[in-house]
Amino acid sequence: MDTIRKLKSYAYKLKQNLFVLYLSYKDNRTPWFAKVFTLCVVAYAFSPIDLIPDFIPLLGYLDDLILVPLGISLALKLIPTYIIEENRAKAVDIGRNGKPKNWFVGVIFILIWVLLALWILKFLIKYYK
């Protein structure tokens, strides 16, 4: 039971840090290199589509369990501490109202999967002729 409580606490902190990154990305005081990396992490995390779909056994949750937390941790280290602290209070309000969606990144992932499917289809047609 204690493990479940720890996991819920970790998930909540992770979600709050994601909102902190979202706000820090929009902050003009954030260095450009931190903004670029943070944009990638936040866009991927808020995207309604995963790079690796969740229905693929084991690999589907790999990005959610490893890549996203790792990206959040690294992005937090790239942003100055005073910016992170200022945005923590604002992040609580966003967390209550729900996360924003990034449909642009979702469309990019859909295009990647469609192109991959077309490439496989072309390969199969060529192979079975």
C-alpha cells in the first residue's frame, strides 16, 4: 500500500513539473537552449499521440515511464532555479484546470506513422510481386 502511495506522489510531482516547464518555456528569461529542449519535452508530453503507441506490449509505456521523466529532469536542470520557483505556484493553478493539448505534435506523430505504414506497404507489395 505504501508503494502505491509513493507512486501516486511521484506521478503528481511529475505532472506539476511538466506544468512548471510549460510556464518556464514561455518565460523570456529562460535561455534559448533550455527553451528548445523544454519545448520538445513539453510538446511530446502534452501530445495526444505517443511516438511509441501504448498498445505495443512493453515498449508502448517505455516512453511514459522512462523518456518523459528523464526529459523533465534534464529540462529542469537547464532552467535557472529562480524561474522554476516562480513558476511552481502558477503550475498548481494550471494543474487544477487540466493540461493543454499540443495537436501540432500529435499531427506530426500521425504523419510519421502514416509514412511508416506506407513504406511498409510499399515494401510488402514489392516483396510479394
